[in-house]
Amino acid sequence: MTQQPFTQSGVQLKQQELYALTDALLLAEAKSMTTNFRAWLDLNFSFTADQKSYLDTAPAQVLAYWAGLISSTVITRGPIDIPKPQKYDPPRRTKEFTLEIFGKGTFIPYPNSAPTFTSDQSINITFKVIDLP
């Protein structure tokens, strides 16, 4: 796997790379995400100093939440849309990061044949600049 810049185009290239994997290899990547999301991000993306600083502010529970949501979309090869964030001027302003998940997953365990799992899931990531009090 190649390391991509954490930009709109870099995320799209990473999705193409991941979604070209076999189901078994894609599942291994999704498991790696949920085991240590920050390590997975660092292996797969290059970050600017500002992006690294922003990620460093995220507590473990937030990273685990993001890992679960993003890995569940990756495993079903769903689209992940990440816009270019707005510029902001710390320390009086900060970025609000929101993940919106759309879709559903259906599992049918047939008694006499292989089970099926289908999903129609996507993630829309948004950034919003907010003023601090």
C-alpha cells in the first residue's frame, strides 16, 4: 500500500487502492483500522503539521469511533467524501469535524447455502470553522 497525502485526491486514491483488494485483504485492512486507527492513518497517509496537530487533539474514544465508522464503510466499498477544509486561525477559531453516515447493511444466514451480506453505505465528512468564546 502506498502512502497518500491527506487531501481530497489522496483519499480518493487510497479508496481506489483499497477497493481493488480482494475481500480477504480488504477485511484485513478494516481490522487494522479498528485495532489502531492512528497507526493505520500514519501508514497510509502523509499529513501536514496542522493536520497532525489536529489529530493529536482527538482522544482515544474519538479515534475508536472514527475507526469503526470508516472501517465499516471501507469493508463494504462505500464512498467516502472529504472536502477541502476551510482555513482557520487558532487559537480563536477551530474546526468542527463531522462524519455523516448514510445507508444500511443486510445479513442473511441461509441454512443450506452461503450467507449473504449486502450494504449501501457512504460517509460524508464535513469541516466547519467555529469561533471560540
